[in-house]
Amino acid sequence: MHTRAMRTDDADAVLRIYQAGLDTGHASFELTAPSWPAFDAGKLPEHRHVAVIDGVVAGWVAVSPVSTRAVYVGVVEHSVYVDPAAHGRGVARRLLDTMIASTEAAGIWTIQAMIFPENEVSLALHERHGFRLVGTRERMGRHHGRWRDVVLLERRSKVVG
């Protein structure tokens, strides 16, 4: 397995993996993956990576700015998704390592994540990568007809800021 920068020709694989995650009901409030132009417009280009196993995209990670205000230029929110066929192979771990290195090299000091509390695997993964619990945002939004909480986590860089 290796990671590399996400390319436009990864679009189909990235969006397929995104949709598979959404279909679990525990990845996001979104129900359908966006179009590639919408995905592309919402993610910072220098911090989009894919994991590749045997020439096939097995997962992706990307960050979005949390605000357009200058004071928050070093704060991003990230998403990480893994193809169900690659679960348990360290793909998310490798992607988070790559994204953390990329963001720190660019001067980003805080990475946020909002995760459904039922997604215990993702919560544990983030904790192992230095994310700390900020709190639970209760009834953050409606999803599949019911109110859902999200757990807000953040990772403060030890080398930036």
C-alpha cells in the first residue's frame, strides 16, 4: 500500500468509496456523494490523498477549511473513507498519517473531525492519532428521519503554532 496525491482521474473511485461510506448510515449526514466538481470545490487541493493497494484506490482523505476568516486559516475539518473491501488493512491509519504530515507541513495547527457516536471504530482510530474529545454536539441534525448527535474531536499540532 502507498499513498499519493488525489488526482482527477481518481474521481470515480473516490466518489464510489464515499457513497459506500454514506450507505452505512454512520459516516455523514449526507445521503449521496456529490458530483466531482462539487467535491473538488469543497476540498483543499494540497491535502487530498488516496491510498492505493495493488493499483486500486482503497481509500481517501481530504480537508476543508472551517471558515473563510483569516484567523481560522490554520483550522480544517477532514473526512476519511475506506473501501469496504479494504477494511482492516490499515488504510485509514495510513491516510491519517499522510494528511497530518501534509497539513503540518503547510502550517495548519488544528484538524477537526465530527463523527457519529455509533462509529466507534473511527473514534478509536482518531484517538490513536492524537485527536482529543472536545464534546458531543447534541441533536446536530436530522438523518434518516431522526435526530443525530456528533462527537467533535480535534487534533492540535505539536509542531505548528
